[in-house]
Amino acid sequence: MMIDGLARILVFQGIGEVISKFVFPLVPGPVIGLVLLLAYLAWRGGVPEGVELVSAAFMRYLGVLFVPAAVGVVLFWPHLQRQALAIIVALVVSAVATVAASALIAKLLSRGGSDAP
């Protein structure tokens, strides 16, 4: 059952990689594969047992995936200190832009729903 779920997840990731390579080169393949998997699960109307088992196992060990990032921070700490101002400015500007874009989208979507009875 787990093999079936893992195979489905990997198939969608592979399809996403192919689409990313030839159609949308700026979007990562795993992101496209995840969106396709989500669309498939919505179309199907539920999550197969095998996919649920594999995803639960992935989620259980998700913290392990952050270890390489932490090692990178420790390894490049002197570079990060030298570039601290640029990093802080980039983080603040991107956070403000994200909040503004989210507010604009929410406003546009709520405007379209106000016509309903």
C-alpha cells in the first residue's frame, strides 16, 4: 500500500519536473507536481490510503530536512554577518509586499462575492 502511494507521489513529481523543464522553466518541478497532485486528489474526491500513509511518514520526519539549511547558516555565518543589512532589507520589503499583495487579492475577491444574494 505504501509503495503505491510513494509511486503516485513520485509520478506527479516527475510530471512536474518534465513540465518545468519544457513549459514553465521558472517554476520548480516539485511545485508543479504538488499542484497537479492536489488537483488530482480534488478531482478524485479524497486521498488514497497509500498516499496518506506516505505523506504521514514524510510529515513525521520533515524536521530532518531543515538540518542542511542550519548547517549552511553555520557554515556561511561570516558572509551572513557581512550582508546582514541587505538581508534584513530584503526580508522586510518582501514581507511588506506579500502582505500588500494578499490584501489586494482579498479585496478583489471579496468585491466579486458581494454581488451574491
